[in-house]
Amino acid sequence: MRISLVSLVVDDYDRAIAFFVGVLGFELVEDSPSLTNDGREKRWAVVQPPNAGTGLLLAKADGDAQAAAVGNQTRGRVGFFLQVDDFDAQYRRMVEAGVEFLGEPRTEPYGRVVVFRDVAGNKWDLLGSR
């Protein structure tokens, strides 16, 4: 048993794909036309870090309630954690790409960490070993 996907509500598929693939270095696993339960068009867009077992289903907001969740899925808490092998290289790459960081990298008992916002505004921890 494993968690294969986690939904991330976004306002635009292409902008989200560009961020996760172009900025963070994820892979685009799938981007296929699909339908909502009531027959409207949508996309099945999945990204994931290289060699990861769990991916993100980029789900375009559908209606006002979902639109209100864009960038605020965890109500202001860090809700996503990106573990990387080379913290300094990934941090530099993200800085150069204009990613918004909320503070400077620091060392905690569990490793190096800095909080950043994704393209929708959700908070993530960038994590590396000590």
C-alpha cells in the first residue's frame, strides 16, 4: 500500500506545470484530457520529483470554494515537504528562478530547511540533510 498522488488545487494547469517542472525539476508524468464527474472538460496533470513514488495531481479549481483554496490548502501552514539530496544546489536553482522564500535557510535537528511558496502560494519546506 502507498499514497500514489496528492491533489494540489491550482488556478492554471500550464503555469503550475511550468513551475514544478521548469523551476523545481519535477517530471511531467501525465497530461491528458479528462472529464469531471458531470461531463465537463478538465485535464489529468501529474508531476513528481525524479524517482519519487508519490506525485502531485494538479487539479484546476472548479467553482468558488475550490478557487478560495488555491494557495491556501493548508490554511497558512507548511503542508508540503520537498526532500533533496543537494540542498545548496537546489536552493540556488530556486533563488535564480525567482522562487519566493520566507526567510533564510537554517539548520534544525532534522536537517537544513527553508520555507518557500509554490506557484499557487502554498507553503513548502525545502529539506536537506545536515
